Amino acid sequence: MKVWAQRRREDGAALASLVPVVEGASLLELLVVDTTLEGNRRTSKVARLQTIGEQRILAQLAVPELVQLKGWTLALSGIEERKGESKRVRGTSQTWVCQLYVPGNAVGFRVKDLHRAGVAIPRGAVREGSGTRGRLVVAGDHSNALHRNTTCAELHSHQIATFPQKRLINCSLLWMSDSTFELGGLHVSPAHDDRPEQLERAGWLCELDTEVRELSKREARLLR
């Protein structure tokens, strides 16, 4: 996803105000990928900021977590690793606050389910599905099902409604590409008849949702 990125910390210490993650940079590409880090054979999840259209990494967070998404602003927390004078890697806490770059006709997000009753849906069927449109919100909240606070994702209808259309608890950001990202978590299946409440594996494929303008009569005639 294309973003303007700022950070909250310097060498692990909180700053008085946000500053750019990369000095002098404007719009950047934010990606979340699995990669093999130096000195480690196993893959690890990282968040990267890089120049658009290139593979040049300008900043990186290890073990990134999506802590908030509201409107077009998202916050990622993780570990910033740097080599000191001793050449040993030192990790400190860091948070990126990113403003998404969206087209003028963007109205929210389109969310497609990746699981049904805990069973993975074939990727082809996911891609062909129309998904659910609405406002996506990610924040910390109390889960009665888990009996603790956790990160939750909710998709709210554009119309006024009491409850969200969809909800994920124990939510995490699994990956992010240049145009889509995936959230994983749990779906609460309520008790029904003799069946108790169940927690099922769930996930959403998320992409920007844009409003298609209707053609004027003149524009429609020109296309005939």
C-alpha cells in the first residue's frame, strides 16, 4: 500500500511529536512480508518501507503488529533493529503511523472472507467473490469470548447500524502487498440450540473500495 509514514520513537524513546520515518521521502510503499533475517534460517515477518516501484528498503520493522486502523490512518508497532559500534544488533520499540494514499473516489474497504465455519475457502472462489463493503476499523477491545483485551477488526456498514457487519477477534496483519492485505483471527460463532459458542479460524482479504461514477448520457452515447 502507498503511504506517508511517520514514527513515534527515536532509539526506543518516545518523541514529543511525530517525525518522518525517512527524512526527505514523500510517498512510500508499505509491505508486510515473510523473509529470512540475517543470522536466522527461519523466516520472520517484517514490515518494510521502500521506494515505489523499486526493491530498495528504506526502513524495516521486525515482528510488526497492526495496533490501529481508523479511516485512512494505520499504526504498526514492532522492533527496529540497528547495528551499534560493537557491530551487534540492538532492537528497540518503534511505531509507524501511516496515512494511506487513496484515490479520490475511495469510499472504504471491500472485505472477502477467507474461511467459512473455520474451513479455508479456495483462493479462486475468494478472488471471484464480491465481498462486503464498508468502513474497516482495527483497535484494542475487550472480548467476552476470550475473557481479555485483544486486537479486534470490525467492518461497519456505510449506513447507520447498531452492530458491525463483520468482526474478527485476536486479529493480526498476516501480509500486505501494493494493493491488498490480509487479516487473520477468530470468528465468534454464537451458541445455537444445544451447540455452545465456538471460536473458529477466520480471515479477511482486504482491498480499497472505490465508488464507480455513473456515466452521463453523452458519455454513454460515445461508448456505443
